[in-house]
Amino acid sequence: MDMGFDLFAEATAAEEKKNKNKYEPLAQRMRPRNFQEFIGQEESMGKGRYLRRMIEQDQLPSMILFGPPGTGKTTIAMMIAGITNSNFKRLNAVSSGIGDIRKIVEEAADQRKFYQKRTIVFIDEIHRFNKSQQDVLLPYVEDGRLTLIGATTENPFFEVNHALLSRVRLVRLYSLTDGEIRLLIKQALADKERGLGSEELECREDAMEALVRLSGGDGRMALNLLEQAASMTETGGVIDMSLLENIFGQKVQYYDKKGDNHYDTVSAFIKSMRGSDPDAAIHYLARMIAGGEDPNFIARRVAICAAEDVGNADPMALVVAMSAVQAVQFVGMPEGRIPLAEAVTYVASAPKSNAAYLAIDEALGEVRRQDCGSVPAHLRDAHYKGASKLGHGLDYIYPHDFPGHFQPQQYLPDKLKNRVYYHPSDNGKEKEIKNYLKECWPQKER
């Protein structure tokens, strides 16, 4: 009788597992259970790294995991839950309140008193906890009654109380690389227990690359996209570009980050900004975004163009470009497309001058080619004892003591006395610079 009951229980458990796999999303089924299955985050989770050692030794400090979606924050917490001998509790900041925290604290006291167990509390989306809720956590994290693991996609320096931040370790997670996303997809296609292995699907190389690009470094997104494609494919079928375009209702951009198409698009993008065509620049920006180009790569190109091609004709161009660099890193994508578009249109529409760029290259070339002479004695450092005996700084003229805060004196070495490197253009702000320099240095031809 007992044997029959065991067989019935096993059959029921097998059926439940089958149904669970049937209805659970692929991303949930493929969630790593151990370090061998975990992909990415080598900086913090690689073999021998601090966080991994602490998890393996069950000696976790309180921490906040922060990074873009789909980078493994919840997965790391679930792995800890499976490995630790501590009492593990999970809260979601959206649906939990102070009462839930106090209940866990009471339970934690009992766990420590009667079972010598500590309590780990995982709070997903901790940035959604308000100040009062975060303040409630503070004393319990400080005295060790709770080990806190928070997860957030937001910058914790802006969203988490500084008092709480000072008591936790910050662990930054990064978007998965193309290679890591590719490995994730291949694992899901091969895994017969939790993945799509039993369906024996083939994913063509160009479709694989498209899935990688469309996921944007988000592992969950990659598996969701793959699951959508698999649902439209019969057992033994093929996932190709035409299938993806049918599913997503749009043309999947061909944009090989290492091929000619990549370099051609980037080249056209830069030349359009340099050529003062904001419409063309925006078009190529859109191509790169749609193709999954790294937004930081795009932002760097805009900043370089602002300095090299706009220069002092509009010094604000570099300010706008660098603000876009920071904004993209702060807000991420897809919202990052907006500051990128602002910077691209500003740089493309600004008056142009490459005079500063030419000046530094000419000066560098001269410094590398020849002996340019010594720094004039009156410009040398005169702050140390004995400098005056060497004549350093004795005849230096302080410009602010004169009308207009300017007084002519020689700044270049004797060998380059009247050398001119910087030739301001007649465009924008640089025209004013040119006129000012002519007044200051009439003997120099610009």
C-alpha cells in the first residue's frame, strides 16, 4: 500500500513539474541554480571574487545589487536563498510596508535566539521604499539582526538613504556582453529539462545575432524573445530572420558591430554631424540604436565630434555632448536616446571649427620632432626655496594687475618666440576669440 502511494506521489510530482515547465516563462525556468549555470558578472561573481566567496561561505554582508534589468540581481538573491543556511525572506518594495518589515524582525529575533540562525531579507526594487521604510531597516541592519540584500535598477546614491548606504556593500552589475547573451540563448536551446532542447530547434546565425542585438544586454529579454520565436516554430523547425521580422512586426536591422556595415554607418554619422546636417545625423543615430549599438560608444563619438569639429566656434557643444554622455549612463536605454538626439542635433547644427584640433596636433608634431628650447625663466616655478637665486619667476608680469587683465610678455621658449599654432576661424564664438587675440598679439599672424 505504501509503495503504491509512493508511486502515485512520484507520478503527481512529475506531472506538476511538467505543468510548471509548461506554464512558467522560459526566463524563469532557466534561472541559474548555482555558479556553474550563472552567466556574466565576472567582476563580482567570478571564481575567487569577493561576493562569490562570501556566498559560498555563507558569510554575506548586507549589500545592494544595482544594475540594468536582466543582469542577474534577483537570480543572485535566489541562489543565495538556495545555498544559505540562514533564514531567507523576500519582500517586494512595491507591495510591502513597514508592518512586513517589523514582522520579519520579530521572526529574526526568534531565529537567532532559539535556532542560532541569522535572517537574510531580500528587498526587490528597494529604491521604491520611501525614507520612512528605509529608516525602519537601519537599526536592524546595523546591529546584525537582518542581513539586507537590496536590488535596484536605479543609482543607489540617488535613491537610497545615505545612512543605510554607509552600512551596506554596493555591488554593481553590468549589462551582459554579446558573447554572454549568445551563450545564454544556446543553453536555453540545448537544455532538455528546463529549456527548449526537446523541441530540437535550429537558430540561424543571423537570427542569433539579431536576438543578441535586440536584447540589449538584458538576459531576461533575450530569453523572452527566444521564447516568442520558439512558440511560432514547430518541433525541429528553424528560427530565421523572416520569422523574427514576422513576430516583431518590423524589419530587424542588419548591423554587424564588427563588420563593414558598422563602420560605414558610424562614418556616415560622424560626417553628417561635421557637415552640419542634423537630419542625416539623426537618421544614422536611429540606425545605430535600432541595430543595438552600445549607447556609450555613440555618446563618445558625439563628444569627440563636438571637440574636434565644432571646437571653439561653439564651446557649449562639448558641454552638451558631455552632458549626454552622463545622461546616457545615468538613465540607460531606451530613454537614453533622447539626450543622444539632443546632443547630436546640437553638434550637427553648431558652427564648425577644427582650429583647436589642428593646433594641438601641430604642437605635438613639433614637440616630437625637435628641441623646442627651455621654459623662459620668468615663467618657471618660483615657490620653492632657492628658486629666486636661479632667477625663476623674477620678471614675471601678473596680468590681472593691468587694465583689461592683460599685459604682453613672452610665454613661448626663445626658439619658438612668435610661433602660432592656433588659427581661429571666422565662425561663431571663435570669430570673437580671433579678434581678441589680434588685439593682444598684433605681431602674430593668425
